[in-house]
Amino acid sequence: MTFEIYFGFELFALFIALVKYRSLLESDYKFFIPFLVVIVLYETGSLYNKFSIGNNNMLATNFITTVEFAFYSFFIRNMLKSPFYKKVILITIFVCLGYNIINQFFIQGILKLNVSAIILQTIVIIFLTGVYFWELMQVSFSNSLSIVKLPGFWLCTGVLFFYLGEFLFFASFSYMAYKRSYDYYLLYRMISDIANAILYTCLIISFLCLNPIRKLSI
């Protein structure tokens, strides 16, 4: 087993979530505790090569990317105020998940990286965070709201940077990913470390911003 930088950020995010569990339990952020436990367990198994099938771990990778997409998309959707956008996004999420399953099991195969579904997921998440920031700007301009104190701001900032990096990477190197190029793997590891560092740093700040006596309105 070799210790990966991104794994350290994930472990620290889980540690902070457990330290702040009282605050998390009073909001929807309580779901981050089991979610981060799943992520850490997955990463631990991956580092020990426990999920490989014939030296291929694409099935586990496709599964965890789908879990991450579902979790973040539903979580951020619940923070939105507009009924119209919430309805549109809910339909979009289920369409995306449906395409993911169909492509993986009936078209592409379970032992190949589901690149097209990943790209589609990143587009949905980028749009979703964009809607959140648009609504946040409406509130902050009218109420002089300090957005840097809002957990949702840091959460969506981290998610946006992470999935924007995923989109640019997979859209640019999808052929290398499909062919499982070694150069692709090295490049992916470097970009993934940076993207995960940004994501989990923002998550940690988000948890630290949680206040059990303050209602989280956005």
C-alpha cells in the first residue's frame, strides 16, 4: 500500500465531520458522515487492490463515481429555492443515472471506464452549482449576506472546482481513458490529487462553518 495525498484529505475531512458531528446532525450535512465513511472505505480497498477483477478496477470506479454524483447532486438540489429548477434538475439527475446504468451494463460493459456517463454527470453538477450560486447572489445582494460564512458556499465551491476539472480532463483525454493508457493514468493521478485537495479542503471549511444555533437558509 502506498499512501496517496488525496486520501489524506479525505481522512481529514471525515475526522472534521466526526468532530463537528453535533452540528452536522442538526442539518442535512449529517449525511456527509456515512458518505465520507463509504469514500474512505472505497479508497482503502482501492489502495490494497481489493476491488480489482482480473487486474481491472473499473467496475468499482464506475460505482463510486456514480455514488458521488448522486450524493452531491441530490444534496445541492435540496439547497435550492426555485421549485422550477428543483423539478428540472431532479428529472435531469434521474435521466443521467438511467443513462449511466444502461451504458454500463448494456452498451459499454462493466469493466470499462464509463467516460461518457462521467462527462454527462460533470455537466449536470456544473449546471447545478451554477444555479445555486445564482440564487445565492440574489440573496446576498438584497440582504448583505456574508457568503463566506455559509457552509453551502464552500461546499458548492469545492464541488464546482472538482467537477470542472473532471469535465475538462475526461473531455480532453477520453480516448486515452478508454484505451487505459499509462500516460493517462499518470496525468489523471496528478489532476485528481489537486481536484480532491480543493474539494475536501472546501468540505472541511464547510463543516467548520456549521453552527448548531444558526439556521442554514441557503
